[in-house]
Amino acid sequence: MKSSQESTVIFSNKIEIKPLSVNEAWQGRRFKTEKYKNYEKLLLFSLPPSKTNWDKIPIELTLSIGFSNVASDIDNAVKPFIDVLQKRYKFNDKYIFRLIVEKEMVTKGKEFIKFTIKKFSKD
């Protein structure tokens, strides 16, 4: 993975507008599907334990997501995974100060999510 300093900037801009939250974007209640409930159970069982107390520590989360379909939107996998991570490791996602996400293409049946959580540093 290239660092942001090595990459060529294609486009950059700053829009002075308040970001819209997911809660503000949708009306009504959303309910977990059975598929999501099963995903959550499988992840909670599969994620290794950690003795780190992440409560109120600014963190950086790096995700590498392996998709078998190029049409899969990278952002669709992020929020459900983060929600399960914060449930397992007892942190609040409002303390994620840097999120790095990478999409990888893999063959069907080899899909994955790789992650790293570390203390955020503004370096």
C-alpha cells in the first residue's frame, strides 16, 4: 500500500458544510437483519481478546477488505464491521480519529477483513 505522500493527488477540495450523519440521513428505525445478527455473532466469536482499555483513547483504524466482486462498495462493509469491533473491544467509534480503508480483489470464497487498531498520533 502506498503512503498518501507517495500517491499522486487526483483531486482535492474543501467544502465548508457540516457532515451529515447516518442517523440524520435515514428516517425511521432500522432493524438488524438475521444475516447481520449471524455476522455479528460470528465476528464476536472470531475476534481475539484484547486487554487494552481503548476507552476514550483516540485511535487509528486500518482496514483491508477482500472482496470477490468488484462492484462491492468499500464503504458498505465499514460501518457494520466497526460496530462489531467497538462492541468486542469496548471502545466508542467517536474516538476513531483516522480511518484507513483499502479494497483488495480476491477469488470467491476467499473474502476477508484485516484490521489494525492503534493509538492515534497526528504525525
